[in-house]
Amino acid sequence: MKDKIYLDYAATTPMDARVLRVMRPYFSEKFGNPGSLHSFGQEAMGAIDRSRETVAKIQGVGFRDVIFTGSATEANNLVLRGVVRAVKNIRTPRVIVSAIEHESVLKTAQDLEEEGLIELKILPVDEDGIARLSTLKKLLNENTVLVSVMYANNETGAVQPVLEIGRIVADFRGAGKYPLFHTDAVQAVQYLDCGPGKLGADFMTISGHKIYGPKGIGALVARAINPKHQTLNSKWLDHAHHPELAEGQSQNLKSQNFEHSNLGLVSGFPAVRPLVTGGGQEFGLRSGTENVANIVGFAEAARLAETIKPEESKRITELRNYFWNKIVLIDRKIKLNGPAIADGTEGPRLPNNLNIYLPKVLAEEALAYLDMRGIAVSAGSACAARSSEPSHVLRAMHLDEKTIRHSLRVTLGRDTDKKQIDTSLAVIRKLIRSTC
């Protein structure tokens, strides 16, 4: 890394040394299976419990509202497929997802539609990549069971009006069971205020490797449920994790006999069914021996990200704006895809993201040129990078094919500094002038 410049932090982040430090013991001396009752197993389970408590506290939810998964992709699949599987008394449930969703949401919804399990409706976005709320209101009907709109887009950094979406969904739901609202907060969580309760979402997805933690770990987080208004399972409801309850109330709720975990109850009904069954880990919603090291690392990464969020967001915003103000001086025809960046008129965009149209250079040529000079950027989502198809996000914003094929994504991170940006700008200047 010494002689290279990494500007693709939306794809993945390097693991923080402090994260690796807390993970290391669980690869060797603390190797117990969390399901075992002896001290080795209890040591491992204790680490998972502490990690779950850490993530739950950060996201403002209860202990059992956090389900660890193998990735954010799995968490997205769990909520989409799990909600559809749990639906009763609706012959063809409707699912609404935005046109700019990550592939793990969009393709999962399309797969469910192809299987004949749902009626899929795509929520369009405007030219800045922001979901059209007026259209959402028109798409909602009595068969709608789930709305999924990401918090911030991974390609353009466009921040969606999730709080307003949550209110629209809640108002339509009224006293009924559906629809539920899910938001993929993978890109947003290290920069923006998060938590399903704060966002008006029933479910929220987060990922480890996007916040300087390990790959292979994600989480589905549910909105904290007010136990005073729920009927809960005695297997997992206890006064210790619901101190707001009086002892009598807790005992009364324990007398109820339901088969679903806390995450599986939203507004007092079974909302999600598991995709992976077996030993019943993760409160029955994600069976399989837990990856203790990754869970511990994920929680530490989440804790560190939350600690430095305000100052890091400010620092990254200043660097991003510096980059943008300099690059437009190279060629006035360079444009920004997505919400604007300008004094007094900045749109809703993540602090670290720039999606840039270079009129004279194809994106694939620019990627190769920059990579040969030790600078890593991308043309869009890492999950679709090897596909020859143009970005579905930019296409949903009604950009023409030339703009799409000439657009690069630059995303900054903790190791980015002004010197790296100046070096990158100098290389980009040579690239553009060499094509004139």
C-alpha cells in the first residue's frame, strides 16, 4: 500500500488493526463452539453476547433485535425472502424496491417474482437518484408486504429520504400488519445517523467489511419492539433485557406461547421466517455455528466507527469537496452524477462519494490507466464490476449510454489525505490531456 492510492472504499475497506487485535484470540486459544455447555463454549458465547450488546446499543435496539449473518447480502435475502415466506392470507404479495438498490436486493426481488411468489414493483428515482415519494404512495396497495429502499446508494452516494419513506409506509399500514419497511444501510452506517427506530424502518442491514471490519459478516437489525404492546416467546423474553418492564408485566408476557423470535415479530405478528434451519442459532433465524472471530471483529469495527463518526465525516467531506473543485478545473465538461456539490446547494450525498463523468475517456480505459499508476477507483458496484452491463443505477437516473460508460466512482476513506488526492488529480490530468 505504501506506493499505491486506494480510492474505492465503497467496495471494501482495509481492516483496522484494532479490529484484528480483538479477533485474533478467537482463531486459536478461544476456539470453543458457542453451542457447547462447557467453559470453552461459554467463553465463545460470552463473546457473541457482548458483541450483540455492543451493536444493539449503537443501533438503539434490543439484544435480540440483532441477527448476525454471513454478509449483508445474506441479511438482505433474509428479510426479503423471510418476509415473503411468512406471509399468510395474501395470494400474491406485493414487494416494492427502488430502481437503484444493491444487487442483493434488486436481484433477490426479481428472483422472487420469477418464481411467482410476489408481484414486484420498481420505485423510480429522479435525475439525482432520489426515490420518487409521490410514486411510492401510488404503488402501495392492500397486498403490499414489504418496501425496501436503501439509505445511501453505493454508486452515487445519493442519500434517500428514508425517514419520509418510513412515515409513508407506517401511515398506509395504520393498524394493520403490512407493509414493512427495510433499508440497506451498508454504505451509510459509518457516516450518517442510523438505527431502524431513528429511520422509521422495521429492518436495517449493515456490513462488516464496509466499516473497516472483517469480510464475511453482516447483520440484520430490527426496530426495537415495545414489549408493553407485544406477545412474546417465553424462551427469549426476560426482565434482564427489558428493564423498562415491571416484574409483573414481564411475567405476564412470559405466559404467552409463541414460536417466533423478537426479530420475527413486528407490530405483534410473525414477520420473518428463516432461510437456513438447523440448530436454531441466532434465535432461530440463522442456524449454523457462529463465526465468533468475525462477530467480535464486526462489533469492534462498529464501535470504532461510531466513536469517530462526526469528525471523520467532516474531514472526508472537506477532502471530497477539494477533489471535486480541483477536478472540474481540468475540464469544464466534467460532470457529477447524482446530488450536487456546490457552495450552499449541496444535495443529499454521502461525504466520501464522487461519481464523475469524464467526457473524453471511457471508464474501463480510465480504470486501467489509473491502476497501472497505482491508483484504485471503480466504475460502480464491486458486486457487478465483472459484468459488461452498464450501471443499472445510472441508467435508472435516465443518463445516456455515453455518460454511463464514461463515469467513474471515487470513494474516500480513513487513509485518504490531501497528498493522495493531489497525486490522483495529476494522473487524471495527464490521462485527459493525452486523449485530446
